[in-house]
Amino acid sequence: MFKDKILHLFDLDGTAIDSLHRVAPCLEANGDLNLSRYRAEACQHEKIMADSLLPLADHMRALIDKGESVGICTARVMRKSDYVFLRQHGLKTALIASRDRLHKAFPPEMAQAIMRSGDAAYKAAWLQHLKATRTETTIHLYDDHDGVLAAAASLGVVTFDAKTINERLDLAFRQGMQEALDQQAQDDFDMLPDEALPLFDDHGALTFGAIMQNQ
Ligand SMILES: [Mg+2]
């Protein structure tokens, strides 16, 4: 079957949103989120609102603005503050696969088991559900978690490593900025009228002689 629809699926933390200031203390060694610690320490409204955007957020917003099919697949338990942040930055999508929504897609016992799973198994469950319910869709997943990317690839999902892309976009942005600044400096120089260069015809008034004698 020819699949012509693409669902662009974005992870949030470390992919579109830089929340490291509050999430870092809640990460296990393998990159999984320690959920209980995360909920207890990282989810206050002020902390969520202090998050910033990563370069991929621009790509995500552009896809949303173009009317493409865009979704979120996050390990978060989404709360009001999370939605406020997404709306404020134009990143709210109709489809959100989050831990608090598992019960909408899976039978209760299964939802409970998936809820307790590590990131890779948790997201693999969502991806399988999305694949099963959208058979004519190819999923493009943007994520920064190596285990998630590997699990997704094994499910036939097209994967994009957010770590690499964000680094490249950031570098390109900084290079672009530098080129723009260089160009501006060059333009400013080219714009200088000749009259702005000081004309000095009275060479006899120069005092090089005195300088030379001092040496
Ligand atoms: Mg992540």
C-alpha cells in the first residue's frame, strides 16, 4: 500500500523544549525520566514557564502553520501549565500522546503497565497504537533519546535524532548570524562616502621626524 500521509511526531523535552534546568535532576543514567521525582520536583508552574525552545521547535511550528499533520509524543504527564506553555509558543497539536492519556488508547491493565515502563517501551507502545490506527500514515519521529529512536526504527518509523539536528540548526543559525553581521559591516563600509575619508594635503605638517628622533 502506498502511504502518502506523514504524521510528524515530536518529543518535547530535549527535542523541541529545553527543560534541562528542571528535568536534569530527574533523569536516570539511561536518559529515562524518573517520573515520581519529576512530578514532585520539576512540574511547578513557574519552572515550566521558565523552559525555552530548542531550534527544532521552529520546524515543528512551521509544520503546524502549514497545516501538516503534527503530534506530540512525550513521557510527560501533561498538566495545565504544559498546555499553557505549548499554546504560548504555537506548539499545541491536536494529537498528544502522553502518560495521562494512556487510558484513552489502551485497556486499563495495559495502560498501567505502559505507564510504568521506561521511555523506549512506553513510546514503542504509543507508536504501535498510532501505526495500527493510522494504517495509511508514515510516522516521522523526532526524539533525543537513543533507546526511543532505536525502538521506533525497529517499528518501521522514520526517525530523526533531535540531538544532531538541534546542534546543526544551532550552528547554522549562529553561522547565519555571523554572515549577516559580516555582510552588514561590509555594507556599512561600502556605504561610506569618499568625503568621509580625511583629506590631508599638508604633508609638511606631519611630525614623523620628531617620532623618529625619539627612537
Ligand atoms: Mg526527550
